Amino acid sequence: MNPHSPVTPSRRVFLRQVVLGAGVVLAARPLRAAEPGRKLGVALAGLGSYSRGQLGPALRETSWCQLKGVVTGDRDKGLRWASEYGFPERNVYHYDTMDQLRDNPDIDIVYVVTPPGLHARHTIAAARAGKHVICEKPMANSVAECDAMINACRDAGVKLSIGYRLVFEPHHKELDRIAQQQTFGRLDRISGAFGFELRNPRAWRLDKELGGGGPLMDVGIYVIQAACRAAGNRAPVAVEAKERPKSDPEIFREVEEALDFTLFFPAGERCKGFTTYGEYTHFFRAEGDRGWIELSPAFSYGGLEGRTSEGPMNYPEVNQQALQMDDFARCILDGRDTPVGGDLGRMHMAVIEAIYASAAAGGKRTEVNV
């Protein structure tokens, strides 16, 4: 999601009403098998800057899926999307009418792009309507919410994927190869940082109920994800973390402004991480006994650059979101598991919970309960 997307007070009130409101959701109707050669229909739930700037345009480039509907709190906005992307007005839904998706054969996948505090509610609603789900990162605000989402998708017989676009990006795929093949030995010295300056007091990311936390939830999760992959696709067993002093306690009254953390992995690998809303920082590095890999910028939508101890990494620019959504569509069509499923999102949320617990305890070493 775009780090600079604000939310007005009225919008914030609406979102809280949605997440707190009680809705009746009927049992799911089994999703029909896709006709050979047919693209799968995607409905975007949430039409903020990430949908507008990234997902909508990416769906014009996908080979296996296409935009066929939207879920929004603003019907006029939804109708504009229908006109722009060429899907019928009947495919514009409200958050309160997501149960009606079950009767729409145009839509196979719902991509949940609302703030994290709403992910569980909207993912569960989509699953109970019989639709496969992509949920934007972070998966939810808690491990308990992740469990509810995983259970709902399993009970409905639908697939759940998390919006980890970088898994499909060439520089990050090379990181995975180097880690798995131990090209440079075991990558045991890992570091990374991701942050940007946020000073808009009305930004929803500063609302803990909606965002779940501050930059750790928003962009620090990218460092966690990359570190786990560099350590052989394993979760850390423990963490240590400390929150830095706030430059503006009023703006950051509900969430952290900056946080240092260390991840301890089972084979002795360590990752020193940093995330912030106070400055722009953007790199990832992993070192072994026989070499290293470094990405800078490491996590953006495009323009990634990388080097290894053997020389520069020269990869073509790709549309990360198009590759991500196409892979999920192929998972559905081919009947295979997604490499970025709900269990992975849950694992990262368990790490985040441990980091916040350590920071609250003044940096005390805290076990990760995956």
C-alpha cells in the first residue's frame, strides 16, 4: 500500500464501523472450475492508492486474471472504476454486501487491500462467499486474526495468499537461490532497513486500530520477510527490540516512530533490522563465509538494484504485482499451493508480536511463538 495515503476522519469512523459491525454471512457456495483459457476474475476490496497506483494497472498486464469488480465504501468511486476498466456496474459491491459475491460468476478472487485492521473481516467475508483471497501485507493485526482467516479459507475450500510481491521479483529470487544453494555459504550475518518520512497526522497508518502498529507493520515487515528467506525460509526463534525516542510524541502517540530489532535464527544466523517513519532508508544485505549479496534499493515497486561479491546483478524491470497475481491464478487453475500462503503471513505476524513484546519490555530477549 502507498506509504503516503491519508485517511480523513470521516473515513476513519466508517472503517471502524465496518470492522466493529456485526454482519450475517451465509455459507459458501463451492467455486466452480474455471473454463479452459478463461482468465480468473479479480475484485479489489479497497480502492486506495495501492489499488489505484499499482494493482489496477498491473491487472492490465496479467495473463491469467483480470479486474472484474470492486468492493468499496464509495459507490460513485466504484462506478468510475467500472467505467475505466470495463466491468459491469452490478460488480460494484459495498463492504456490507460482500456476501452477495457468492452469486457472481464473474469473480473468482477477492484481493483485500483495506487497512490491516480490516483484513480479517474482509478476508473471512470473501472466503464465506466462496472466493479465493489475496490479502495485502501485513496479513492482520494479530496472530489470532491470522488463525481466523486461515480457518475460514480452509473451511470454505478456497485458497489464501498474502501480497508478498517481492517473492516474484528477480533480485529477490536470486537471494532465494543463493540462500538455498548456499552459494556463499550459510548467510549468517544479515541486516536491513526500510523507512520513509511520515508527518501527516491524519494518515491511517498512525491509527493503531487500523494499522496495527507503526513502521514495523507497514514496511519493517519487508526486512523480516527477506531475513527469514535468507536464513533458509525459517522463522527466528527469538528477538530483541528497542523503540527509539519519538521526535513528535503527538503525531506518534499511538504507534512507534522508529524501532531497532534483532532476529535470532535457529542455526545461529542474526539479522539486525531497523524501520522508521522518520527518514528514508532502504537496503538489505546478507553475508556468508564465501561472499555476500546486497540490495539497495531493496523493497520498492521498481528500480531495485543489487550486487553480490561476484559483481552487479543485472535483471530486467518487471511488474511485481502482475507476476504475483498471475502466480496465484495459476495456483488456482493448476491446483497447487501458493508459495506465499496464510501460514507464511501468520509466521511473520508472530515475529512482529514478539518484537513489540520485546520493545515493551525494554529490549528483553523474547521467544517467537510460531
